[in-house]
Amino acid sequence: MGIYSHRIAATALLACAILAPVACSDSEGDTPSGLGGGGSSAGGARTTGGTAQIEGGSTASLAGSGGAGGEDSTAGGTAAGGSAGDSGSAGTATAGAPPCDGSCMGATPVCNVVSNSCVQCQTNTHCTELDPADGAAGGPGLTPFCKANTNTCVECLKSADCGAPNPFCDTETNTCVPCLSNADCTDAKAPRCDTRTHTCETCKQSSDCTGIKDKSVCAEDGECVQCTHEDFTSCGSEAGTPFVCDSKLRSCTKFKKGSAGICQPCVGDAQCSPGRLCVEDEVTTSAGPVSLGYFCQWKKGDTTNGAPASCGAAPPFVGTATAATSADGAVADICVLRSSSCKAYTDYSSKNCGQEGAANDSLCGAAAPVDGVCRQFDETTFFCTMPCGGNIDCKPGKTCVDDVCSF
């Protein structure tokens, strides 16, 4: 082959090496044999390592191996083979992103892999591990239950999760509260459940007291009681006559309505016969006023019901207690005994006060000798009587003798 042919072959090899290096090399990476002496063939071409990437996992890179050195022999001489091609560089491995980008911490430390979002909890265990310092609401012991549909830690999911003093679970707010309905409020002073605040409050009407045993009436102060001076139907009746309510204790009695006459003990205005109110009686001693309890006494001016128009017209009740307050809270002028007490009025001429043949004042009235004294009735008998300042302080038909009412 002539010089011209060698030149053409060399040019072709150079072009192949530049434009398509892989295609120009054989399976061993060698170049074709050269022709003629003095020429040299180009070394095997270098292949570039390919990169294989699998999303979410590790990747492996495969490096191309370098071509082997070329070898050229001719009849006329020997040319050195080309140098071996360089190995291709390794491919780069890239890992896939972790769930929630690995960013869950603080108040939402748990990754919900389904929604790929950070949440407060997925189990109750997550709630017991919350640290309030991380901004979590509650913390260990305060919000120990995980609410599944919101993935949040809450105080309760059901009432069994709660205890005193807040034994019921409000499932709308998932908080423990004192009550959910009136049936949960068992204190007579707070029998009504306010459904806005879920707290037990005072009653507003008697229907609020249905959960309180034996106390079905709502009093003015909001407490459930057995009865009041206005509502004592729960006390029952006998032969058509109602039993009255003790207005102070707000409890039922066996005293009948209208059964107490003048100066008789009473528990409420309803127990007194018409024209009378149940008012406190008292006497004044050297130590000061002494309360003797409540008794039925004339309501001045209540003439429709038999009371006197003026107290002077009803001896011995000629004293006036101005603006006295009754057991039921009624305010009126009351005709009272001027120099004695209802207890002494009842004892007058009916209680034997003799002791070992002598008078004993201490057996008369409630604060003897201020309101009652003992005097000889006949040779062997002694009876209680009342102090007086005049005949009008004694029962009708009796006179005031030596400052005591005669028998």
C-alpha cells in the first residue's frame, strides 16, 4: 500500500476516535491493526461510567472499563501499540427523601405516613411522652389519650377516663367536666347542670330539682328543699287539710294549716289561724333581749280575718311591734303582750308551780320572773300568772293586783 493509502487510513482512524469512540473499538477495546511501517495506531477509546439511580434507595454506579492497548504489526516494520484507555468515573448515588422530610418535632413529633404530615399522636403512648416545654398542650398526665380522627392528645375520650371532681367527659371538647345533665348534679344547693359551662348551678325552677331525693321544690335562693311557705303541697294532707312547711327549716311537718291559735308556737304563717302571723317573741332581761321562739300573734289591722284594728282593742295584746318580720318574711305591725310573753300567757292559771308547799317562779314563763311568776291559788295550790302594769295586761275579766294578774 502506498503512502497515499496509509494517509487515508490514518485519517479515518482519527475521525472514528473523535466522533464514535465506542463504535470504533472492538470487544476487547483494541484498535484495528495498522498497515505498513513507521505508522502507529491510536489507543483504545475511554468509555464514561454510566449512572444508575433508583428512587428512594441506594444507587450503584457502573464504571466503563478502559480499552486495551492497540497492537499493529506489518511486514515492513513494527509500530508501538496505543496506550490503554482510562477507566470511566463512578456514577453518583442519591437517596430518596424520608417520610415527613424527617422534620417532626416539638408539639407534633409523630409522622403520619399515610398523610405524610406531622401530628401530635397516633397512640396513647405518644401522649404520655409529650413534653410541655416543646409547646405541647397538656403533657404527661394532663392529656393522656390520643383522639384518632384528629391525631391530637386530649384529656378524655369517655367518662371512664375522668374522675372526681370532674367525673364526666364532654366528648365535643374532650375535657372532663362536673356534669353533662341535671342527673349528674346531686347537691341540693347546685342541682342544675348548665350545659354551656357543664357546671352544677343553683336551681331556677322546681323541675331542676327532680334529681334531688325528697327535695322537689326550688327555693328563692336556688336551693332544692322539701317545701317553702309558698309551696308545701309535697308535705301531704290529712282529711283534706294540708300539712304545713317549717318556713325556717324548709322541711315538712305534721302541723295542719290554720291549726295554731293566739300565742301558740308555730313554724310558719300558714300554721296560724286567720288574722295572725308567726312572729318571734322576746323579753328583755338584765342581760338584754332574749328570743323565746315563734308564736302566732295578731296582725294589726287585718280586720277581715278577725284581727283588731288597733292593738289597744285586744287586751292583753296591747303592745305594738312595729314592722315585725314573720317566719315567712311578711312585714307588718303586730299586737303583742306588753309586759309578759306567750309562754307565760299559756302558763297562766293552768300550770302548777308549787314545790314542797312553796311558790317556784322558775317554773313559770320562759324568763321568770320577768315574764312569769308563781302565786298561791288556794290553801294547797300554786299557779303561774303574768306580771302586769294595769288591767289591760291581763286576760279579759282579770285585774292587775300587786303587779300580777289575778286568777
